[in-house]
Amino acid sequence: MLKKYFRKLESIIALAQSLMTPKQFIFLSSVLIGISCSLAVIVLKTFAHSVFSFATYINAILKLSFINSILPIIGIVLTVFVIKRVLNGTIEKGTSQILYAVAKKASIIPKKQMYAQIITSSLTVGLGGSAGLESPIVVTGAAFGSNFAQNYKLAYKDRTLLIGCGVAAGISAAFNAPIAGVLFAIEVLLVDVSISAFTPIMISAATGALVSAIVLDETILLSFKKQEAFNYHNIPFYVILGILTGFIAVYYARNFQRVEHYFAQLKMGAYKKALIGSSLLALLIFVFPTLFGEGYESIKTLSEADPGKILDNTLFGDFRNNQWILLLFVGCTMMVKVFASGLTIGSGGNGGNFAPSLFLGSYLGFFFSKFVTMIGLSKLPISNFTMVGMAGILSGLFHAPLTAIFLIAEITGGYSLMIPLMIVSSISFAISKRFEKYSLDVKGLAKKGHAFTSNKDSNILSTLDIDSIIQCDYLTVHPEENLTKLVDLISHSNQVVFAVVTHEKELVGVVHFNDIREIIFNSYRVKYTLVKDVMKTPAATISSFDSMEIVMSKFEKSKTAFLPVLRNEKYYGFISKSIALEAYRMKLRSMTIE
């Protein structure tokens, strides 16, 4: 019955496509993708919130703090089971796969990502894994956009644009923050879009936020009502907070990857990894229960009048009114959050680092402002610092200061904190960028040689295939031959450069036509001059395994139009600078979203 309904809907959309202009159909598509993504967000958020509420209810009745520790073990093991039995044993995690799909796979994202992320992340995070739902939501939204475009035979540019629509709608629906959704799609994923591309992305983001706001209970969304007026006397403390968030973001990024790498290197079965990792996570949650799930409830608690409530139903419940114990608990939770998230994802669970960054930022903002207030240095607005701290970590971890600024501005219901948000986010971004060239999600790609940054030239060059522009049919000469053969080759070909190679295909030099122009018209010199006497050492050589960025750098330094290519230390062919530039221009034209 459901299948029949979807086929009917597809036929209606196909009819609309035939009646509309391409631009009008893109607008319609952005609305449909926005609705689809918001429904996925509603399912994920509702499930995760229900499980958290259930666990809290059970704890309040039974007073058994270990209940929260058992659920994540079940969730991660179930996630591994689903991946192995339902998803063919593999699943791509993180938003980096979207970047890779856009650049290397013509914006084609597998169909299974439309449901795989929802199922696995709901099991992991919904049952208490210490990660976020936003990254799976973003990947799901991107998959909706890509597969919708494929289904209606849209071109690469439109596929990429609809991926951006899905991403924007996902973030927008998850936080009821449409501006942040648009900025995240452009700042983090689609770094090169024209102004006209903003319209469908904005439509999709607005649709996602609207559906989410109508259907989802406000208590499920991360939102804040309590904030104090900005006081410019506190600017020095915001500067210090910006510095702290920058260094803590670097601390989180490096330790998260260490934990993930450790599990990746373990030589054992998936279920054993899941049990070991989830058991360690269970221990952390037993001591620090606020590590359970996304942690948004504790973030809200810290920004309210009675932050001591986060100690309820914990081992430290008897000290809920002791401010120093509370501060110590917050500080320790903040520092071990990275290990909880690393264990969750590294051991086989699925989730993202978006929510952990907000969790970490709020705890750091609370810890810093509470400490300064308690020692009598200054009376700081703790709720403001709690919220601004989230922007600092988000900016430093994802290298996305604009997204961080507007996300927090939107979820706090106003822009009164805009100045401190700008201060903290920009300082955190600058410090993090100084120590970590790539954001957390992009760093994994960079290690594999697929780095995507805000540098458009580097991004495009990284997508070019060097093998496609190597010319392997260039004629060669031997160093001991006289110029007679070379002159004959010149007269019967369009080559202007020749590789000089031995019988073993070793490159010993190159001969340029312009360098022997005077000699070839003198028959005596042609007959008695050897190739080795006129050849020159190449200004540079290229390995067939070099990236295009390295190739273009060598062309720039050598100031030559042709460079010889070696494969396994043997001569392989030539690359022409003009052909390489033409390949770049063609790629640039195909990748520009208008």
C-alpha cells in the first residue's frame, strides 16, 4: 500500500517537472526535500527524547543509576548488528562523506544512506550513546537531495544544489534555526555557490524549520529563554573564553581521533569491539550520567537558575547544593566527554560531533564563568557564558564561525549576544586553525589525500584525475643516437618536446625543439651531433601518483610548458600545462553552482 502511494506521488512530481521550468522545479524540489528531512528529524529526535525520558523516569523510581549505563551497551551492539546484517557490513559516518561525494562521485550518494543513518543513529544515540544526531541528520538530508535529483535525472549542478538543500533543512529542523542551516550548508559543505543558489537552500531550510516547529514538542528542541543583557565590561572575559574554547576544541579533535584510531587498529571482531567500547562508555556514564545521549537536557539545566539539578540521581546527589562539588563535576565531565564520544563512535556506534561540541562548549562556559564568580574576580552572567561557550567550541571544531554565531543567536531567541558570540567564535576559530589545518570531519579526508577546504582552487585540483591528462604516446629518442632520427620525428609529428630515454626506459634528459632550431637546418651538424649533446636535465619531473595540486605547483616553479612523468622510476609520458589548465577550467565550469 505504501509503495503504491509513493509511486503515485512520484508520477505527480514527474508531471510537475514536465510542466515547470527547470528553475521552478528546483524550487518545488527544495520544498519536498525540506519536508522529507524534517520528518526524519522528527523521528530521530522524538525517539531519542523518549528513551531519555524513560531512563530518567526509571532512575527516579528505582534509584538505580546503572540503568543509564546498560542502555548504551544495548544500543551500540544493536547498531553493529544492523550494520552487519542489514547494511552489508559497512556504513559511512560523518559529514566528510558528503564532501567526498560532491567532489569525487558526481554528487551521487547511495540510496541506503536515506535510511541507514536514521536507523543506526537512533539505536546508538537514542539508547544513550554519547554522540549527536545532527551529523546523521545532515547525511540523511544530503542523501534525500542526491537521490531525488537522480530519480528525476537532474544534472550534477542541480544534484549538488539539492544536497545543500537537504543539509540546510536537516540542521534547520534539528534546531529550528533556518539561518544556521543555510550557513552550515554553504560554510562547511558547499564552499562555492553563487547568490542565486541561496534561494532554494533558504526555501528548504525554512520548510524544514516550519515543519519541525509545528510537529515537534518545544521541549525536545534545544532552545533557551533565559539570558541576561550584554555588558561591555565583560569583554575581557569573553576574550579569555574564546582562547579557552579554541584550545579545548583542539584537545577534543586530537583525542577523539586517537580513540577512534585505537579502535580501528584493534584486531578483533566487530561485536567484541562494541562490547569493550560500550562497557568503557557505560563506566563513564555511571560516574557522569550527563554523558548519556546528546546531553541537551543538562545544557538547558546549566543555563537555568538551579544548575545543581544535574547532580540529581548521580553518585554526587548529596552534594547538589555544594557549588565547588558542582564545579568539579562539570569540569571533569567536560574533560571526559571526548572519550565518551570517541568510545561511542569508535566502537561501532553511529553519531556525530555536533551535539558533543555544544555540550562541551556549554560546560566550559559554565565552568569558566562560575569559577570567576566564585573566586570573587567578577560577577559574570553564567547563562550567557554557557550559551556563548557553545559557539566557541562549534566554531573551533568545525571551522565554521558564521554557523556557530547564528545557530546560538537563533536558539537563544534573539541577537542580544551577537557581540560576545562574534568575539568568542572568531578567537576560537583562529586558535583552532593555527593548530589544526583542517576541521574535525575534513581531517580524515586530508589523511587520505582528499582534503577539501575553503580554498576553491585546491578543492578543484584535488578532484582532477592525473591519469586523464598524461599523454603516454609521445615519441622518444636514445641519448647515443645522432639528430637524424630526431629531425625525422619532428618533421612527422606535432611534438615540440622529446624525452631522452635509455633502453631500460630510464629518463636521462629532454630535448626541446626551440633549443635545436638552428642545428636542424645544418645537415653536417645533424649527422655528427648526438642527442646527449643537446639534451637538458628536466626542470622538474612528475610522479604518476602525484596530486594535481603538486603538478601545478611544479609547473609554476619550473616555468615550463611540459613536464615528463615517471612511473616506478621509469619514463611514462608528458603532461602539458595547457591541457592541465583546460581540465581545470572544465571542472570549474561543471562544479560552479548557479
